[in-house]
Amino acid sequence: MDNTTNKNSILIIAENPILNPAEITVYQKLSVNYSVYLNTLLFSNWVEILSDLHEDFEIITLLNEHDKEYLPKFFLPVGTKTIFYKQLQLSDLTENVTKITSVGSSKKMILFYNSFGLTPNDILRAFNLIQPDEPSMVIGKSDHDSIVFACASVIDQDLVEPIFITNRKYSKYLSSISSKDIFIHILDNFLSIKDFEDIKKLYIELSKKESLSYCSQKMHESFNDLFIEYKELLNV
């Protein structure tokens, strides 16, 4: 009997193309190629972090169909499931997430690829905060009110769709689900990399010794290749 459906699940989600140079949203002040490179690093960092948890969690990645032909070799870890959703169809993305998160009685986490700063212990803590005897949800958010992850036992369409509709803005999301009888735990002070100011914060964050708990030395060196290219702008 396959017991993977009884495992808790983590979905790494990219809401838009992140690898196809013709389709990505280019970061302010970065070239197209370095924007793809940054996306690759952010995604790869999650793959590396979650590789230590794959025995206990089912890891699923949700990518845009336009990235399918641009996946680097070994980009996706062995033993994970990858789903490609259709471009410009919010309903298709929501439907895929809802379909995955409605299966079984295990807990699920939706984790956005451009989030940064969560350690494996933070992830385990989020899952442990979900109690079976109460409708509850754990939301991780960034310093500028952006949802970086959501974790719950049941993440139905009424909880999933507003995340995308509100563009992951926590305050708007909270208003949109105010009628739901659910207790929400908040974990905060994470990063969500969306623009050059966020890249500056990432640069500062990676200069701290404690960042090794959520970004390996090897990943640090890869990020440094990007930071060296834009060092003058980052130090302004």
C-alpha cells in the first residue's frame, strides 16, 4: 500500500513563469538573464532545504507550463511530483492547488518559491501548530505584509483562491476570509523577493551568520555571483 497520501504535503508554487526568459517578470534593475538566475536560486534553495524533509513530507512543485522546456538539468529533486498549470488561468492554478490539498487527512503547506528565511524547524513548527480538534491555519508573512506560506489540515477553494486574488496581501486576505470560522496563527519576519528593495534585504540577510540555517554555504556562493554583479547598486 502506498502511504505517501498519509504524509503531510508541501507545495512549492511559482504563480508566474520564472525560467522562460521571454515570459518572466524581470526584476527592477536586473537583466533578464540575472532575473532568471535569481528565480533559479530561490527555487533551488527550497529544493535543498526540503530535501532533508522528504522522508516525512510529500513534496509537490507547481510551475507554469511556459517553464516546462526551460527546466535546468537536476532542477527538480528525485521523488517529487511536478504539475504544470496553464498560463493566465487563475482558475487552473487554484483548481490544481485545491485538488492536491483536498486529498487525504494529512496537513498541507502552500509555500511560494520566492519566500526566504524559513528554516526546516520553522516549517515543522508551522505543521505542529495545526491542531486536529480545531479549524486552524498557520500563515507566514513577510515584513511588507506578503503571504509567504499557508498551512492547514484542509485548504479548500474558499481559502486558496483569495490568496491569489489578493496578490498574497495578508491584510486583504484576512478581510476576504473574515466569514470563515477558523483560528489563524501568524509567523512573521520572513522575506518575499519581489523587487530590487527585496533583493537588497536578501543581500543583508545573507551577510548574517544565522542565514546558514536556511541557506547552505554552496547556495551562499551562488547568490554571491549575483550580488557581485550588482554590488554598486546593492551598497547604495
